[in-house]
Amino acid sequence: MDTTFFMPPSYLDQSEAVAERFRRLRARPVVMDVRSLGKVFPTTGGQTVALHDVSFQVHRREFMCVIGASGCGKSTLVRILAGLEVPTSGSVLVDGAEVRGPGADRGMVFQGYTLFPWLTVKKNVMFGPMQRGLSESAADVEARQWLALVGLEAFADHFPVQLSGGMKQRVAIARALANNPRILLMDEPFGALDAQTRAQMQHYLLQIWKNVDVTIVFITHDLDEAIYLADRILVLKAHPGEVREMIEVPVPRPRLPSQFGGTEFGAVRSRLEELIHPKSEAMLDELPMIRLAQAGDDVE
């Protein structure tokens, strides 16, 4: 797949360093290979094509974001990658083996808080390792290590109801990583958080990713979040969901919130806006004018 690489004029002095970063990324092994993926849902009126001929590759230790307009099939795609949905056509390969269902090689973090409410934080993280056959004492040691990584070791004996939303998602990330997955799939995990907590979680996630040997595929509808987190951004178009473009993000790492106002950040954001909301497809439909009450004045 061709990849678009944005290089604003003010950034040319660093262009070679950024290009070298992506040459190294492309040289890494491919851990996930998505081939001509399609998904059709039957409806009372016929069928709905959610995804059509979606193909891309994800490299080891890459952070890829998937973005697109509402209804483009982002969540359907990540559920297929996780093995929770069966594709109508095409295939997904992880390390060369076809995905035929959920597996320990892929961890999943959802937008909703999916912790077991009857288990403590530590017991939630211990669940996966114990299912793999680890003893309770060994799983306890592993769980404490993962909780330390996400900064929640002091809350090991708390229950989920006692945690904030951001803390619950950190526990969910620790629980997913405790199975040592090759790939961490995240379906808009910060979408339900307030703006300040969301920014904190983005910062935490980058720190975790830096210290864990894991590849991340992250679904989001937030353009700034995608640029801040990703090495590359897969842009889907809607109806049906197809690959519109793959963008390499030239914003240097480590990423800082101050980069949001930078020229390179703005250039990628403008391109994403063009791709997701193209002028040729702009929808400016007017609602029918039904006045239910006399407001006493007119507004535009």
C-alpha cells in the first residue's frame, strides 16, 4: 500500500531524520497482515456492506491508528482483527497464521469499562495469567508488575467501583497486557473520558507502549488523538468502509502536548480533515422547518 508522507516547508531540516524513522519501521517484521477484508451484514431490506477490500500491514512495535467518519466500519474492523467477528471475505494473519477466533496473541481494550466488578484490581489482572495455567502466587507476582507499570500498584486491593474512569482503563490495559499479546487492539478506549483525563491517558499509553514489546492498533474518531499517538494513520472512507489513505505522521517522538500547535501537526490534521470530510461529499441537508412554539424572536 502506498503511504502518504507529509513534510511541511518549515520541517524540511528534519525531513531526513523522520524519513529514516519510517524506513526503519518498514524494515521490521510484519506481525499483522490484513488481506482484502470484507464484511457484509444482512438486513431486512437486503444487506449492508460494512467493509470492502480492506488491506494493510502492521509492523512489529508500530503504533497504528484507524480513523474515519462515523459508520465507516472502524469498530467492525477491530472486532474482526480480534477474532470477535467473522469476515465475509478476505483474511487476517498474525505472524503468518490466519485468525479464526480470539487468541492470546491479541489483547483487546474496549471503550466501556469491562472489568469484573466482583474482583479486585489485582484479581482482574491475575485472571488471564491464571487462565493460562499460572499458579496463584505466580499470577500475583505478574499482576503486581503490570499494575506497577500502569502506576496503580497502590490500588491493587481496590474494587473497580472505587476507581475513576481513567484508572479503570489503566487496569483494563494492564489486564490485556498480562497475557503478553503480540498486538494490543483498542477500540476508542478513551472516548468516554473527559478531556483532561483523556489527555492523561494518551500520555500514559505512550509511556506504556515505550516500555512493553507490543504493537498497537488503536481505533479513534479524534484527529488530534490519532496524530499525537500514531506512527501511521489508516484512514477509512464510509459506505462501504474502504481504505482511503495511509498517512505517515512526521511529528517527532517523544510526543508532547505542545506539538499540537506545530506546523507538521497542523499539516497532517488538515489532510485528515480533507480525507474524512471532503468538500465533494459535504452533506449540507437542511432539516424540515417545524415551529413548535413562538420563541418571541428570530435566530439565524
